[in-house]
Amino acid sequence: MTRDRGLAHAQKYLGDFETAVAERIEQRGKARLLEAGCGYGVAMMELVRAFGDAVEVHGFNYSPIDGDERRMRTEAVERGIFTEAGLADVTLPRITFCDASKPLPFPDGSFDFVYSQASMYLYDDKAAFLKECNRLLAPGGVARINPSLHFDEKDAPEKYQGYWEIWDDGREVTLGDHLKRVDGIDLVWPAGPDHPDLAYVELHRRDELDLGLRLVASVDLNFLWHEWGGVRSVYSTQVEFTPRYKRELGRVA
Ligand SMILES: C[S@@+](CC[C@H](N)C(=O)[O-])C[C@H]1O[C@@H](n2cnc3c(N)ncnc32)[C@H](O)[C@@H]1O
């Protein structure tokens, strides 16, 4: 599992967001950023190099094995982002450990910009994470998240080729088609239709973000075969629905 992608890779998938960060700094003097699934923190360190103390950068990983602050400093020096001495002159990003499918350990409105590359495909409940992004954004804040629409593991069985599965009225719909009906969130292809794998979800903070999705199941492919990575999340748009057998038993799902 690669954990060392930097800013150039992030912007290939998420479009140019350095400009958005620069604009925010120009308007407000500072920008607070969160990288979800930051790995070794290479992109975070490159942002600190680019903007210095005008950015306050946080990241999270599932566990320290995926990257902690010590590893982040070592990687930054080995890659020539900072010298050992230069590390002392900047405010370094902070890395927290948490599960992105659960409520995240940051207060409401903590960030102006949330970004993530090559991470959400591993979350059990991707929609819950997007709702959390909305909560964490300050007014005017934006999130850009790489949704990983397709598997990298070409050998995985056909029925699991995709990290998102959305059912609407008994019909399977794509993530892009579903998001067209949700206010404040879109699927964007920065390199155009010839590059369908390069996509990001862009979310503009709303007072309420209603994704209209209910998690029905998540299939962690790692448990099926250790060489297939990622989690396929299955959603229904029948948010309020209770199956008849549960109603008859008098228990609500
Ligand atoms: C493939 S690595 C990518 C790291 C980095 N974004 C990059 O592109 O180099 C996946 C990252 O997602 C994080 N991650 C995976 N599942 C997670 C979860 N459920 N909650 C929080 N972080 C998670 C891991 O800790 C890891 O840092």
C-alpha cells in the first residue's frame, strides 16, 4: 500500500487546489487544511513549504503504522522538502488517528479545506465520512475527495469491481448520477471525459448535507482475499424504509 503520494499526485486527481488555498489565504490571512488518510504526510509537508505559517495543516490516519509525525519528518527530509534544520522553522502538520467511518475527532467548522487522495476506497461508510466533512468545514469551506470509483486490483471478481454501489428504486445508479440530485456536492473530472478514473467529489459546505443514502452493507475485500484491497460500500436511497418482516416483529431497523 503506497503511503507517500505528494501534492503533484493529489492535484492530478483533485485538480489545482493550491490556487484555492492561496485565494483563501488572501481573503482571510490563513487557511486551515485537513488531509484525510494522509499516509506519510508528504502532500501536507509540501503545502507547509508552499505557504508557511499561513496554513495550519492537520491529517489523520487509521493507525500509526500508516504514518505518524516522526515518519512525516523523516520523509520530508529524505525527499528534500525540508532540511533537518528547516523543520524547526515551520509549524508542522499534526497527525491524528481515527476511523473515517465514525464521527471524527475535530470540532464543527475546524477547516477551510478538506482533501483526500487514495484513502476513501478503504472506508466502510463513505457517505458518513462525506457528512463529517460537511460538519468540519467552516462557512465557505470546500472538500475535494478522491472517491476511487474503480478498483486497481484488476484480478478482483467482476461483481466487486467498484467501491460504490447505490440502489435507487430497485435500480443501480452511478455515484455521479446520484450526486446530481444532492445539493452542494458533485462529481468532477478534472482531466475531462477521456480520463474517467480521474475524479473527485467536490463538496461546498451546507448547513445540512442530506446525501439521501443509507448504508446497507460494506464488503471488505481484504477479508475475501488478501491481495484485493478496499471496501465496497452498498447504499440504498430508501432511507426511511423498514422491511415488512421487521415491522411485523415490531422492531424498527
Ligand atoms: C493507500 S494509503 C494512502 C495514503 C496517502 N493519501 C497517499 O496517497 O499516499 C491509505 C490511507 O488511508 C488511511 N485509512 C484507511 N482506512 C481508513 C479509515 N477507515 N479511517 C481513517 N483512515 C483510513 C490509512 O491510514 C492510509 O493513510
